[in-house]
Amino acid sequence: MPGPFPIDWTRTYYSRLSAYDQGALGARWLTEFTTRFDLHDKGLVFHDSDGREHKYALKPVGQAHYDAIENLTLVRVTENTLLLCRGFERKESYVRHGDCFLLAQIELRNGAGVMLHHEYRHADQPVLSDLITYQGDLDNVHLHLGTMMDEHGRLTGL
């Protein structure tokens, strides 16, 4: 869908992505909107949109880690919020839900962005319910998409 923050709902299958066996898009499928960080031991495992996993230490609040190979900077903003910067072009905010941090916002360098809400619940786990695109500030909404979920907690449509 075109707009200031275009939505390209393309899902990727990654056969080694066992962390998504109960995923909302079906086993081992993900999109750029279903990326997440899982708490594992005393660190984090980032499940990127291409299916690869990246392991990071869980830094104290206010500290950052730069991954030069991936050109990612991970900042622990608060106890329950992570900020992932992909170079200078894109910032992603993740909010803690239990043992994982789910994607809550993406903002591009030009000020366009998308807010993601996880209002649905299945098996006591949050499921993506809304995507809201905007330009400039959050009052300038461009598009509001709701997701549809079946009785198994899988997304079936927008």
C-alpha cells in the first residue's frame, strides 16, 4: 500500500526459525512487522525480518551496543523499551511483553512511520492487531489497518 510509510506485507519463511513455530503468520513465517527480541539467559536474541537471529547482551538502561557487521545500534531506553537503529535511515522501538520485546514503532529518517498495536491475545500471548501509518507527527495519520485473527491465533488478513 502506497503512502508516506508504504506497507509491503510480504512474509518470509525461514526453516531454522523455531522461535516462530507458534507464530501469528504460521510456523516459521515472519514479516518486517513481526520482528522481535526474545529474552534468553541474560541476553537477547533478535529475530530479524530475513529470519536470521542475532544475539546481544542485555545492557543496563541507557547503554547501547553497536553491531558493525549489521550496521545496527541497540539501545536499552528503559527497563521495558529497546530502540534499534538501522544506520541513520530507520529507528525501531520494541516494547516488552513477558519474555519478549515486540515491535511497536518504526520511524524513517523523513519522519514517516508506523505504530503497531498488539491488542489481540491468543494463548495469553499478544498478537498484532493494528498498523497505523503517519507522516511527521502522530496526529497526522495516513492509514489505519486492522488485522484479522482466526481461532488459532494466526493472522488471516488485513
